[in-house]
Amino acid sequence: MIPEDLSYTSEHEWIRSRGAGEGTIRVGITDYAQDALGDIVYVSLPEVGEQVQAGTSCGELESTKSVSDIYAPVSGAVVARNESLDATPELVNSDPYGEGWLFELTPADPAALDDLMDAAAYQASIAG
């Protein structure tokens, strides 16, 4: 199931706006991505205050199968990271759209969010 209220990237990250006026977004990986990765055993996230660039690697997910990069969906400043993943990285597998979120950032250009896929476009991209 692909939540309708999120935006998506071709690298299988999801983006949730954190509410009107706040200007921050929350980033995670999709259920499709966590399923492809297998059991997540370690998560490396960007530091709070770090500037990330759209489309560039800003962290890693290590699973029993492989290590995969986490890509910044838009450029901006990291304002929070999900510290609970240090002790329980498996939350990315068990609740990818909830407790398994990765980090939050303030976009440098909020209009860049308009370039992301909606749920229907993401579904079409993985159906291929």
C-alpha cells in the first residue's frame, strides 16, 4: 500500500510535509524499498545542521543483504534525525511510514517539492 498523502522520489524515499507554516519535511524510505533491502541492521543518518543537496547521498541503510545510500529528496538543512533507529534500526522494516522515518529537513526551496512524484506516479514507477 502506497500512502496517498506523501510525495516520492525515484530512489524510493517518501516525503511528508510537517504542516502548514512549519516548512519542514520528514523523509523515510518506502515499503517497497525496505522490502527489497531485507532486514535493516544499521542506519547512518545526516547530522542535525548538515546541508544536504538534492539527489546526493546523505546517509546509508545497511541490511543483511547490502548497503544502500539514502538520497536527499530536496536540498536543505537537516533539523532532526530519528535517534531511535540507533537502537532499533528494524523500525525501518516494521513501520517505514511511521516510527521508521529517517530525518527531517527544511527545504532550501519549497517549490522543489513540486517536482516529486505523487502516489500514482510512484506506483507506476515500481510496477514496471
